[in-house]
Amino acid sequence: MSKVALGVAGTGMAVAVAAVIIGPRVSEWYDGRHQEHASYATGSEAKADRRSIPTWLPDNASSVHYLMSTTGDDRLLRATLPEGRLPAGCTTGLPGKGAHPVPESLKAGWFPEGVATKVSGTCGHYNVTLTGNQLYAWQDGAAVQAALRAERPAKH
């Protein structure tokens, strides 16, 4: 009986150790498989390749980095703007609404932590921060869905 108990305990320990070692990697894989990352030389190249790139991104933007969730509307975008100002159609400040958070599900080395505290304005459903000529933009899927629901007329 003690050999059986020892075998069960040993197996349990092996499973526990494997879970500690492999668990975080499985979690990273699972989270990452619902994301798509792309880099482009220009804004026009990005928009030609991917329909989900916002139309307000200038064609002459360079060093475009884009990360999106494939299971919702969460997005991160970074681009260099040669003019160093917000694109046409964007507004400075947050007229009538607060900043939405940077999606926690998306992480990229090219997108700085704490950027949401420096919101410069909005471009479509994106909040944006402009630092010099570097544009950082993010879209929170839950905020987008809430805004779309609010825009639809109520059915009676």
C-alpha cells in the first residue's frame, strides 16, 4: 500500500512541477494566438495590406507598428508622423468623454507603459498621444462597443 501511495505522491509532484514550469508559457501562447502584429514602412502600405488599419492614419506616416486582437476590437498603433501633429479629422482633448484604458490584453515592446495618462486627443474610436512626432494610439474594444450602442437609435 505504501508503494502505491508513494507512486501517487510522486506523480502528483511531477504534475505540479510541470504546471509551474509550463503553465505561464501555455498562458502566453493562448493569449498570443488571438493577436496579430504587423509592421509597415508607411501608412499607405499599412492601409493597403490591412482593412482594420484606421483610415485617419496619414499615408506618409512611417515606422507603423500595429497589434490587434482577433477576438474583439482592441488595438495598439504606433507611427512616426513627419508633421509632428495629429492627423486630419482627429481632435485634441477629449470632448465630452473620458479616456478609455489601454487594453490590458495587448502588450508590445514598442508601446510604452503609462501612455494613457498623456492623452492628446482622439482619432475615431482611438485615444491618441503625440510625443514629438511619435503617435501612440489605442482602442479599447469594450469602449468601442459601448460607443456604437450609444450611437444607435433606441428601438421602441
